[in-house]
Amino acid sequence: MSSGLFGFHPIETDTARVVLAMIAGSIVGVAGVVFSITMVAVSFASVTFGPRLIGNLMRDRGSQVSLGFFIGTFIYSLIVLRFVRGSDPLASESVSALAFTLYVSIGMSIKLAVCCMGVLIYFIHHDPETINIERIIANLGRALRVGIKNRFPDPSGDHVVLCRETEKWINSVDEDDATKIALDSNGYIETLDIDTLVKLADKHVLQIEIMQRPGAFVTVGKPVMSVWKDRSLSEETLCSLNACFATGISPTVNQNIEFVADQLVEIMARALSPGVNDPHTAITCVNWLQVGILHFTNHECLSLIADILPVGGNRDIIEKTIRDLKASS
């Protein structure tokens, strides 16, 4: 048998099309199964542990990578199939850049199909782990600790003095002189761009009191911050301050550590319900909440900015969490 292009054995275009079509069809079928399994897992977790966990499960990186790998292989095979035509010299021994490229592309499609089998095995092992209650609680506990670390400063630094200075100027200003800034939309505050707020405060010499923190529900006309300035604020400055807030239809874990604590409390309440009666899960939730509360106690304040007074400190959040625990027990 004569060797083909660069040592490759010749391949008929019809055979190449059949191979590529088979790979594309089988992979998209597997992708559909993976998507279905993911939806079943998400539905089970939302019913068993609470609907607020849907976002956490959908953000699971392992499931995203697995589904993306299958879809990527399917699209790649379709693209290669598009360039395999009857006139292509796949069966010819002539040296052609296009023919060589198609040889390599078809080989790559076959290798990706084999890799998809490994990804499928990984996904079958990984997906049950995503709805393991111990893992869900542990992930929430870590998210709570990370959120506290990001939102509250390290108590060992010089910023503690700045925070105490922040609390002083609010007592020296007249509430009637403040400009109340409200949002023009309804919903939960998802994000507060504190960096931009600091720049605006420095640029326009502002003193700001944040009245609503991320996770709070606001309505049109409800003040979210009070601003003090020597003269009236311009329309451009008002719009810039308003743009520092982003609202949505539901609270998220972004800058909202109370929401993470609420998820742990909700799992604990469901575990103690008569229909479930799982005290071990409830104890696990309490243990991770304890980690968060102890981490809270090592932080004294919320901001490093002496001209911005944020709403709510660690004491308010701890008291709210304890009230929720008492209500659910």
C-alpha cells in the first residue's frame, strides 16, 4: 500500500465526512445527557436544600468545563466537516496545504472525541459531589470566611484608626445639610463600586454615608446614601454616584456575606424540619457559622476610607445571624 500525504494513508472524502458526522452527532448527544444530569442535580438540590443554592451549583467550574468541552468538540467537528468536500484532495498523494490541514483536523477531531470519554467519566464522578451536602455546606462556610476577609479589614493594620476617625465626622455634620441620593430602579443591591465612590469623594471633596448595603432591597426614591458638600452637587456628580450601585432581581453572594449566612441558616432549618430530621447536617451548618462568627470578632470596622461611612458593622451582621438561628431552631 502506498503512503499518502507526508506518510499519512490516503482517506476518501466520503469516509472523512462519515467520521466527522458520527463524532459530531455522538458528542452532541452526550452533551445533552450531561446537561440533563446537571438539571436533575440542580432541581434535586433546590428542592432538598433550598432554591437559593441554584446559583452556587450553576457556577460549579467542573460542570461548566465538562459541558464546554463537549460543545467545543461538537462545533470543531462541524467546522472541519464544512471544509471536507468531494473535490478536496484527501485521496490524492499530491502535497497540498489544504489536504494536510484537513488530515490534521480530522485526526484532532478523533483525539477530542477520545478525550470526551475521559471528561464524561470525570463528570459522572464529579456531579454527585456537587450535591453532597457536606461539600455544599463547606463551600458556603469558606465563601462566608472569604467574604468577611474581603469586606472587613485586617485589625492589625493602621486602618483601625482611620475607621474610628470615620465614625467621628458623622457626628459633626448636620443631617439637614445632606443630599439624599436614591436609585431609579427597584430591586436588590447586588454590587457597590466602592473604588469609584472613593475616587468621587476625593475628586469632589465629599463626605458620604452609605445607607443601604449590598443585599438590601430598595425601591425607587428610597435613599441609598447621604452626601455632604460645601455647595450643591452637579447633575453629573449625582449620576456618577448613582451609577456606583447595581441592582438586580435577587440577592447574590457578591459583597453580600449575610446572604451566605442566610443560606447556611436555611439548610439548617430544612435539616431540622420534621420531614427531614437530620441533626447532623444542622450541626455542620452551626459549625461553619461558628467559623464565620469567630472571624467576625477579629474585625472592628468595615471601611478604610475616612470620608465614607458604610452602613452596618460586624455586630449588626452577627446579631442578625443569631436571630435567624433562633427563629429556625
